[in-house]
Amino acid sequence: MLAEWTRQSVTRYVADEEFKQGVLFFTDGSYLQFEHTSRQNRWARASAESTMAEETCRSLRQFRLNAKHLQLFFEDGSDVEFFIANRPG
């Protein structure tokens, strides 16, 4: 499933303090940027073509970015969550 492949391919997840922007870093050096600042401004963008980040981005159906987690929902019905490591509080 796409969720398991993504979980195994991601090396790190970071987000800004307001959890409006986040980035997933992949084992091939690519990254996938997320932004969700309003209903009108929600997007995901891969760093380059023909990368793990682009393959993940093309497979996304939806994502949720908030203080709890980054959750990705895929076309195959699977989903995966990422959490900030060592988050204060």
C-alpha cells in the first residue's frame, strides 16, 4: 500500500511553529512541501520530478496538516501519519 511505502521512504518531518507549512524528506534526497493557510490555499509540491516525493505527491488524495500531525490520504484508500519529533509541550 502507498502509506506503508511512504512511511518507509521518509527520513524526517518538519513543520513551522504554526503548523501551516510542513516538509517530508525522503531517502532519495527529495522532499515534499505542504502548505495549508486557508481553505483557498492548500497545496502539496514535490521538490523535483521523477523522485520519491513526486511519486508520493501524485498518489495523494488529500492531506491534513495541524499541530497534532501531518496525515496523508492516498488514492488506494490507505493513510499515514507523521509527528514532530521532540516537540516541546
